[in-house]
Amino acid sequence: MNKETLQLTELTSSGVRWQVLPEWRHVLFGPNGFRLEDWLRSGLAHVVKNGPHRTVYRVALPGLCFYLKHHRLPDLRAWLRQLVRPAKARMEFERALAVAALHVPTISPVALGECGTTSGPSESFLITQGLEDTESLSDFIEKTLPRLQPHRRTRLHMLLATALGEFVARLHDAGIVHKDLHAANLLIRLGPDDQPSLYLIDLHDVCLRRALTWRVSRDNLVMLNRWFALRASRPDRYRFWRAYCCARQHMRGGWPGRARYDAGLTAANRLAFQDGARHLEQRTWWSNLRFWRHRDRRCLVTNRYYYRLQSEAVVGCAVCDLDRGAMASLLADPDAPFQQPGAILLKDSRSTTVAEFDLTVAGTVRRVIYKRFRVTAWSDPWLALLRRSPALRSWINGHGLRERCLPTARPLAVFHRRHGLLAYEGYLLTEKIPEAVDLHRFVAQLDELNEEERLRTLRRRIEQVARLVSELHRRQLSHRDLKASNVLVNRESVWLIDLVGVTRYRKLRRRRRVQNLARLHASFHDSPLLTRTDKLRFLRVYLRWGLLGREGWKRWWHEVCGATKAKIRHNARNGRPLA
């Protein structure tokens, strides 16, 4: 099916001009026009994605499933953009037909609707036939794969890496550039013997041109690899790269080293092949750092994930799945939860008060942590005009760490009492990490285990903490208060909390990394449960000996020890405990 041979029926319903495949007309339209309201009332349609710019409905009729995208113009920028280009629904409709004509698996459009106004750009609608027995590649990797048996999961990882490499090579050979190519815009279906089939969706960002050069292909691969660099293993990413290059071996020139990649690589071509993989990984990491810096602002504005809080005396932000009724009562009296029945007071000091209680999140009652940041000096509200308050820094850093795939408690809301332009007490609401204890308590509990189990558990946790700190620094983040009480451990993972001291750098210097390591080391400097061998094991994992060599570790050891002693002396002079 292509645009030239496609026969469409045109009609107008409720001010919307529709172009519909003839066989779908009576399915979509009734005596009262478009049937969406009827489907919503009867439960046959439900919202699967909603935001200011777009709402996506899934309609499941007997023996038939399809999706409706309602594209809006939420701001002036979107309105102006549509002055010089077609509506998003029309672009996706036409590009879906063009991509299908190139024999690339994708969605099948069945109807297009555009509001029939004469005053300029307007809303648009696209209806596509559902791809049954498929799910997004991101959900498949994050939710479905972990539930499978280990041997099947390993086999699927290998099959999927190869299939994805061949699929992307097919896109690039056909001249298809998806400007938003990530795992959520690919669908997967498992066939016989677990052979994966992939489909390209969300096509309004697709460009069609001749077969892509290496430079254009590389930029598109970097976009795709940003997601997989954090969630796929190095062998799987290398397997993808090999499959991609083998599928594009007929390309003439423009490739790194101008090598032909096939099953039998020469020594020179193998070096060029590996250099290309390293170059792609390096550019991906640079791209991720820029992408994360941009995303850090997303939690401060209204979108499909967050919304702004506003009352007479309180202003802030919250996640969209937080119960609005509970938030209304919280905003009415932010200090009430500290006295409510069932709340447990965890801390009450001059600067902060911390309590835990139950709250409805996404329709489920969950245990949450509620923290109040007090105003301790007259200058605090004025300084908040020049820099972010501790509560707001914790909110931004919490979502920033989660964007970077670093484990931390999910922030749910942040708000401040305001008088005029000045922000006073700050309040932060986060989910509680289940069954978690801080690192000090975890190490103390190891005494209850027998020697063999204690060593095995301790070494596993040492490696987990070292990897976490290493990945924190690799993402150019510093946690200046990285003490044992700010690292939580449960059965599954290690978590960072109390993120006021987290700072993002364009380039994280060695001195700052040493300070972080020394702060953590100072928490255990006199602990008899950690030997010098355990500390060296931590340093080895942190420095990633297996990948980056082991030169220079002695210098790191001495610098961390020196910084630890300086920290101990500083706290002793000021009469402050280390933990």
C-alpha cells in the first residue's frame, strides 16, 4: 500500500475533516459521528499516554484493536511550527505509508483527521491498526526479560542484539532517519524459537533520503545507543555493532577505516572495526551527558510527568501520579503530618525534621518519607533568590539520579512556604525504600552471620557500593556528604539518599572524587569489620581494573588516606561526629 494507490473516503464529523479507508468507515463512525465518546463510556477505549501535546487512546473492539493519537497545539511554538509544515498526524500518516513502501515493518494507518478551521493551524488525529502480541522494546527489556528463565534470557539477549543491529542497518540502507530513535519507539514480537521481529513506530520524526553515509548513520546510532549504554551489557552492544556492520557491508566508503565488515575480518579490518565501536561508545557517553543536563530542568515545569503546585502560601512541584486530594490537605497545612496518627518521627533537629507515614501514590497506599527543611538564619530566604534551596536541590538531584539510572528514592513532591517573593520552610516528599538499612547498620549486622556467609555478603556489598560510586563519578556527579548513613542497602541494591550535597560538573576533577571517597572511608576508618584487603577490593572495583588497567592505584590509596585523616582532624576540631 502506498499513497498513490491508496483509496480514501472523505467525510466531516464535528468539524473534523476525515480521510478513512473505506472498510473502516462504519467501524469508526456511527449516526452521531465519530464513536470515541461511546467507546470511552463503554470502557472499550482507554488512555495509554497523556500530555499537553498529545493523548493516545487504545480502542479494543471485538476482534479488532487500534490506536488513536490526538495531537494538540499546546503553546505558541507548536502553533507557529505548524504554519510552515503539515500537522503531526498528516506527517506520520504519509511517512508511515512511505516507510511501508520501503518494506520496513511499521504501523498501518487507517484514518486521518484534521480540524476544519480557517484561522490557521489546528489539532489533528491519526488512527492506526494495532500490532497484536507486541510490546515496546523498552518494556520488553526492563520488565519481560527479567522474569524469564536465565538460559532463555541469555539466548534472547543475543538474538535481540543481532536482530536489532540488522533492523537498524535495514533502516539506514533504505535512507530512513528516525530523529527520535530509542527503545520506546520500537515494538517487538517473539516468533517461533524466540526469533524477534521489530517494528518502527512514532513516525512523525522520520526523514527519508538516500542510503545514509557513515556520519549520518553514526549520529543516529548514538541516539539509539544512549538508552542501551545504561541497560545493555558490553558484549550485547558489541554484538549489535557487529550485526549492524555485517548487514551494511556493501556500503562503499565513508566508514571508519573504510573497512568491509564480514564474518572473516582481517587483522587490519578488525582493528578498524573495534575503533569504530569505541568511537561510537565515546560519542554516546558525551551525548548522554548533554542529554541529562537538558533533562534536569524537566522536573520544574508542567508536563506529562510533573505538575506545578500552587496555593495561597505554598508553591512547588509534584509527580502526576500523586493523589491530588492528599496533596491538597498537605498544602493546606504542611506541618500536620508530623503530628498525625500513624506517623513515625525519624529525626527532629534544629535544621530538619523527618517523618514517615502512608500516602496514596498511583492508586496504591505506600510508605513515604516527609522532610522539613527549617529556616535557621534570617539570610536563608534571601539566599534562596540566588541559589536553589536544600529542598529544591534534593528534588532536582533525586530525579537527576533516576534519569541517569542511579538508584535513589523517588521524589514525589517539593514545596515551600512563601511570603511575597521569599521562600521559607521547604518540604520534600519521597518514597520510602523498602527493607533498607544504612551502611553502618548493615555492616554491624554482619556479626550475626557465620564466617563464610559474612565474607561472601560483605564482598558482594563492597563491590556494589564501589560500582555505584564509580558510576556516580562517571556521570560527572559529586556527593560531598557521601557518608555511610546516606547509603542504604536492601536485598536488591544499594541506594543513595540525602542528595542536598550532590553537584553536577562538566568535568569532575580528581580532587573532588578523592573527597567523596574519603568521606565514605571516614565512616569506617576505625571499623574492625573492614580490613585493608576489603578497602583495596573497593578501590579496585571503583577504578575498574578489568577495563582501564591497574596503574596508579597506590596514588589513589595514599590520597584517599590523607584526605580521610584531614576530615577526621577537621571534625575533631569542630566537635562534630563523623557518622
